[in-house]
Amino acid sequence: MDSVDRDIINGLQGGFPVCEHPFRETAARFGIEEAELISRIQQLQQEGFISRFGPMYHAERLGGGLTLAAMAIAERDFGRVTRIVNAYPEVAHNYRREHEFNMWFVLATESPARIDSVIREIERQTGYLVYNMPKLEEFFIGLKFEV
Amino acid sequence: MASASAKPVPRLDIVMSEATVYRPDEKDLLIIEATQGGLPVSPTPYHDIAEALDMDPEDVMQRVRTMQEHGVIRRIGIVPNHYKLGYTANGMSVWDVDDRHIRELGRKIGRLDFVSHCYHRPRHLPEWPYNLFAMVHGRNRDEVFSKVKTIADMLGDARREYQVLFSTEILKKTGLRLS
């Protein structure tokens, strides 16, 4: 990864144009040609520096349900509960964190009502409580992660 | 690695109104389905999508623009992989903040360039007293802690308890499936 790659990652986290030749329109900003921008992004994707390239959709705006849920699981049950939770296609991300609340997952469902039913099913299958922490407000200022 | 120059200008106070729900029609849903995993990295990505869906490219691009205007598409671009880029410490800082000040403070915290997500979420008393969440990324835990200290100072008197929950394992990671 060189300084041009870093400029691309920093400069293209939003604002990719919607037109016939969007890379051509963007390349000049990084002082390179269209073909080079395309091959650099492909390379960054292949090497895993970029996890995604494209439109980021807003689930709730589409009428879907989205929430963050947490569980406090005893160490001896952690593997079993992980398998149950991860088996739900509605579970998009699941992280282990260092805390008594040691499992944190994002639920994305087709309808808001489905959130509650998935949570109840997980509680019934695992025997553990699920703490539902939907966002009440988002303080969103665009993505600005810099490398 | 971080450079002070060319910092994107923060877009202030884009707070979502949850009331507006855009109803995508069948063609929109096809576009969403085809692009939620990403755009083709090719000279004419929207035209490629249109061809795959047997749609008119102008129609596809117009629909993408409309979805952007309605906030259905938040933005179009790169999602960096923090871990791979060396930001291996991921701390979810959680704060018990006076409800009367949470909006004003949340907006300030969300504006910090090292906070990738910032939300007001419900407490679950007594086990979970925290109502403000701010995700902080750093190259190591010390870097995260020093950034968390900055947040603590900004919150001042409105702050009661807080904690930083570090992630130790990704148990599952897939893209959000929307349709």
C-alpha cells in the first residue's frame, strides 16, 4: 500500500459518482488514470484492505428492522450459544467482547416485528436473556476513517 | 500513517428522522439485491448492473440517485477494513450520560474523527446503565484509551460511569442482507 492507495481509501469513503464512467470522473482527484484507479481498488479488495465497495443501504429506511443485542453468557456455554445465535441468517455481525456482557450481535430483519420474535427464539433456545439495544438516535457524521 | 491534511469536512447534524420510510418498487429491489454486496469495479459499473438486470442504464442510475436523495443509500464508496489496516484495537465505549444532554453531547462526540459510530441506546437497569455508545478504533489499546479520555473530558459533568468493551473475536461477519 502506498500513498496513492491511502488517498483512495481516505477520499472514496463516500461521494462515488452515479454516471456512466464514475472511475474516470474520480481518477483525476488522485492524480491517476481511470484504469489505474480501477486496478488499485481491485488490488486493495483482493488484499483485504477494503471490505466493501459500493452503496451502503439504510435498513430502517427500507422498512426493515435493525438492532444491536447483547448477552451475558457463562464461559462453559459460550460455544453452544455462539452456534445457536450465528445460525440465524438475521444475525449480520457477532462480536465477542471483554465484559460480563460478552456477546454483541447486530440483527437485521425484513420487518421491525421480526426483531422481537428472533430475540424470543434465541432466548428460548439458549436459556439466556437477550438485551435489546435498538438505536434511539444516531449521531452520524459520515465516515471519516483515516489511514 | 494518519495525516492531518485532506481531512474530509464533517457533514454536521445529519440526524435521521425515522419517520420517513421509502417504499422501493420491484425494480429498486432488484437493484438493491444486485448491489448490496458491492458494485462491479469496472469502467461502467452501473451499466454492468443494468445489463445484468436487463434494465435501462439511465433508469438504474436515476433510481440510485433517488434512493440517495431519500437516504435509503447512505453513501457510495469504500468501506475500509480496520483490522487489515492496522487498527486492530476496537473499543466500544459506553457511557451513562444525563438524558437531558444526550443529544447535544452525542452530536459533539459523533463529530470526532476517531469515532466511527455514535448512538443513543436504551439502558437496561440495573445491569446496564449506559445510554451513549461510541465506537473507537486504534492501533492498540493504549491509543483507544487515550481517545476515550478525550471523550470523557468532552462529556464533563454530564458523564457518570463509563466502560470500554474491547472486541476479542469476530464470531460472525456477513453483510447486511436487505432483501
